[in-house]
Amino acid sequence: MIDSVDIEILQQVGNILQEDSARPAESSPPTPPQKEKPWWNRLPHETHYKDTGCELWPSCLTCPFPRCIKEEPYVASKLRSLARAATVLQLTNQGLTNAQIATILNVTTRTVMRLRKKGVHLCKTAETTTTP
């Protein structure tokens, strides 16, 4: 059986607990804000990496190529040049003149002549390497 003294003690304990919960907790002195580390000094988990890929593959993390064209920029320019040479050869096979091709590609006629020469050279090289 609970007598009136026990009830008073329980009420006092309850009041003390309420006061403690209402009182703000003592905190340690605020830590100064940390400056963001420079990009070259960050750990991998601190780096926010946006995987945008390149013109050859949509994602760098799943790319099948052993070397990245962004690491070797001459590879990308060479691929663009070869694609343009192939385009010039296709337009030439359709019967267009150098001036017409230059107008379509927005380049000079001299560039068209160079690309035709490069394309023909690549076709000859491909034929000699594929034949036994």
C-alpha cells in the first residue's frame, strides 16, 4: 500500500525530472566551422563525382576502353577527324563536289581535299591489313 509520503516523494521526483528535461543541456563550446578541403586533398568519399561519360561511352564507371580519351586528348581529336573524313568520303560517293561538301560541313575546300586524301589513305590501309 502506498501512503501519502510515498506519493509526495514520487511527485517531487517527477517535478525534478520535468525541470531537468526543460533545462537546456550544457553543451561544449562550439567547434569552428571546418573549411572545405581543396579538390586535390580530398578523400574519395569526400568527392562529389558526377559521372557524365564522354562521346564514346555514357558512363565512365562502366566504360570498356582501357584508356580514357579525356586523359589523352589527341585520341578524341583523332576520332573526330576520322569521322569527318568518313563523312567527306560518303558525300563524295554521293557525287557531291568539293565546294558542295565544304558548304555542308562549313569548312574550306582545301580542308575537304585533305580529308578526302586522309580517307582514301585510311581505306587503302584498311584493305591491306584485312587481306591475308
